[in-house]
Amino acid sequence: MSSASAPTTNLTHHFLIAMPGLEDESFARSVVYLCEHSERGALGLIINKPTDITLKGLFDRVDLSLRREDLGREPVFQGGPVQTERGFVLHEPLLMDRAGTDGPVYACTMAIAGALEMTTSKDVLEALSTGAGPRRVLITLGYSSWGGGQLESELAANAWLTVAADLSVIFETPSPERYDRALALLGVQTWMLSPEAGHA
């Protein structure tokens, strides 16, 4: 098979790890979880840039109580530079909907090949407010997106490292440690990365 007809690498359910030379303020030292990647482009959420808003504060803003004490002090994250006033909830899938059949429980949910779901409808917040809903969540304001071929160009320019996502980095690792933990999945430490890295 010729390289011209080779399929594009699908990086859905992978981390993008910013290289030191990536100076865009939104993405410097960021770890992006890719929710979707195809020839049309890519969509992801930055998982290691907390805002000063807590989940309790977010729920107060949308007039919901939060009965999940384990979540109240968790930060809302800056998911990316697009639609920064809109919430995106990355969560483990709930396997059964209210009717007992397989499928997404919430109105606007994207199932991510490999493990998670991303929901943008308020019903997931309403479920969490009652103490129900998904057990593990990461909530962002805004998201990150790339047009067709744009991410591939950035990868070719050594702007990002990629590695298969590990859910423990998203849900169990303190946010200041997520960049280093994601790099460790590749066997790399920050000091090994040169901002001048490039093609010989």
C-alpha cells in the first residue's frame, strides 16, 4: 500500500503533550485529551489547567446544589480557547440509560472510542447535583479544536508528543502533576525535552 493512501493516524483517546517550544499561551505545558480525531479535524479538552472556579462555584452559578461532597472543591478546568463560556463534562460512561437499554444517558453526549463520554447538556449537572450521575468527572469551560490537517501539521512541526490516554492521569493525578505523569507514559522527563528539537 502506498503512503499516499495510508489512513490518517487516529489519535482519539490519546493525550497531546505540549512540547516546550509551543508558546501559544492557551497550550503551553498543556495536556489535551483528544475526544475526537478524523480527517475533518480534532476536538479535545485541556486536562491540566485549573481555573479559580470550583465545581461548587459552577453549580451555584447555574442554580444547582451539589450533593457530591467529593466533587465540591474540585476545580473547573480551562478546556481550550473555543466557547469558553460553555461547560464540557468528561466522564465515565453510564452503561444503562433510564429505560435500561444501552446508550448515552444524557441529551448531548459524545461517546469516545476507548473509554469515556463528553456531555455538554445540563442534565449531567442536574444528575450530579442530586448525588447521582457519573462517579468520575472532569468539567471544563471551553474546548480545543483543530481543522482538517491542522493537528497533523502541528505534529509534523514537533509541537506535540502523543501517547495513548491513561484515565488515572485524568481522574487520579493532581492537576499540577499531570504534565509530568503524561510524559512519564512515554518514558520521558521534562528535562529531556529541548525547545529546539526538530528534524535533522
